[in-house]
Amino acid sequence: MNGDVTAIFSLYRSCLRQIRRLPTEYLRLFFRLKVGDDVRAILDPRLQHLQPTKIRRVRKDLRKLEGANAGYAKCFSYVLDTAYGRRGPLRWEILDPLRSEPGVPLPPRIIPAVESSRPPVYSKEMQALMTTDSSRTTRALQPAALLNPPILPARADPNSPEALALGPFSKRREVNIRWRFFQQELQKTLMPLQVVVEDRLQSGDPPTPKTDEASLARAGIRSIGLQHSGVFEELEALAAIPNKTRHSSKDGASHDGSAQSPSPSFSSHLPERFLRRRCQQLLSRIPVLVYKPSGASHKERTVKGKFQVTVSPHAARRGTIVHRTASEADLAWIQCAEELGSRTST
């Protein structure tokens, strides 16, 4: 047992050495907490034996951290997806509040005597996410599919010809099919890190995106994910292409007042271009959930607004191959190849 504990502490120290080399403070803080919680769960004194599943999990994290610090894109994307809730427990913590709708009564039971037979609840945020292409790994759903899943047979409708000919459809099977469809579509839906409110103080003013708690309270919506933490704003700043004019000033300060609040930067041995591209690709997997109030100003908002899903302007295009910029020598070779092809064709 003592040898096993020594090996666990050695594994923990190896993880910490790799965590110190991560490029941002948020990544270092996240994985220090994550690996620390995993190691404490392994060494829980209430357990008689060490759990091999949790040990394998820590070893896998160590391999991914080593690959990320070595500059492997897949390992680095794995680290980012874990820290920003694209996979793992954080994703389900972000998702869990969206599985309910505050202030709305629960849907009626499909089986009157069984409480657990209520169909799944599609909140307004979830409806917007599931019916928009930018927040889906596959094609977006039609709004009608949320009420009647396409995998539900026509016999489930008691007035359909199939039900009249073959008899009513099993209620238990209907409950299972609805929940199976809900769980499958959740796996294909990307979750946001926060909700943005387009606030207008007066009529005619341009909308101002806000994420603070006061703006959300005025709009009557709830916060989700990592709201108020500034994590998403920091990620956008890291993914943005640096302004050349900002670095060309003599004193190193920018003209837009960024000297007072310096933008976040990477602290890593890896190339900055590599890190920026990984952040841009990560932003393409993080949808931006925007709430647009119905009225133009605070006094005119008598009806609830609606949610829309967008993508960060700094996000990379999903599903496209990133090509490197051709140099002058490459262009010369391309021109020679085109001239040679035109001569042989004639």
C-alpha cells in the first residue's frame, strides 16, 4: 500500500510540473484543482483499495499535458476542451441548469400514475441552441422536432391510421423514445460559457452587449456557465490577432488606453501563432448565446425577448482546413507549374 501511495504522489508531482508550463493562468489554475481533486479521491481514507479507474484518468491527463506542452495540436485541443467545458464534468455542470425552465410548470405525465414519465423540458436557451447550426456538431433540428421527435413512430398519435389499425402505442415506449432522443441531441449540442444581453438604454441607441448581473436581472434571464468570470473575454483577447500599430509605438503603449488595462498574453515556450490558432479553433466550438429584448428601451419591454446564437468574430471557421500563407518562392513554383501545364495542353 505504501508503494502505491508513493507512486500516486510521484504521478501528482509529474502533473504539477507539466501544469506549470501551460500558457495561461486559467489553464494552470483549472488543472491544479482538477488533478488535486482526482488525487484526493484516489487517496480517500474511507476506501480500502486504490481505484484503478481514477488512477488511469490521472495518467491520461498527464499524457495529454505532456503532449500539449510538446506542441501536439490534438493534445492541446484536448486540454482546452477539458478546461473550457467542451468535454468532461464541466460540460455537464454548464448543461444541468439548462435542462429546466424556471417559472414554467412541468409538462404533464405521459403515464398518469408514474411521476418519472414526464417528457424532457426544452428550455428557451436549449431550444435556441438545438435549432441553430453554429451550436451543433451536426445539422440543426427543426423546431417541430422538439415537440414530436422524428424517431417517434406515427402510431404514437392516437388519431393516426396506424394507431386505429394496430391499437394504441405503448406509453412506456413513448417515454423512453422521447428521453433517448433528448439525450442523443444533447451530445450533439455545443454549450455556451455565458449569455450576452443586447442592452439599449434609449430608443434609437445601438445595442450594447453586456454580461453583468444587473443587465441580466433587468432582462429577467438567468446566468449560465462561467458567467461573470471573464474567462470567455480572456479567450477572445488571446485569439485576436495583435494590432500592429499597438506594438509600433515608442513607449510600447497602445493609443486606445490599453496601457491601463493590458490585454492578456501567453506565457509559454510554444509559438504564439500556434497558441492563437488553438484558441481560435476553440472559439468555433463555443457558441455565443445572445438575448435580445423585445422593446427598444427599458420602458418598452413588456414582452419577453428571444435567444439567438452567434459565433465569436475571432473564431476559426469550422470544418475548413487551415492553409499556410504561400511565400514568394511558392508563388513562383505555382506560376511555373501553370505555364508548363498550359504548354503541354496546347
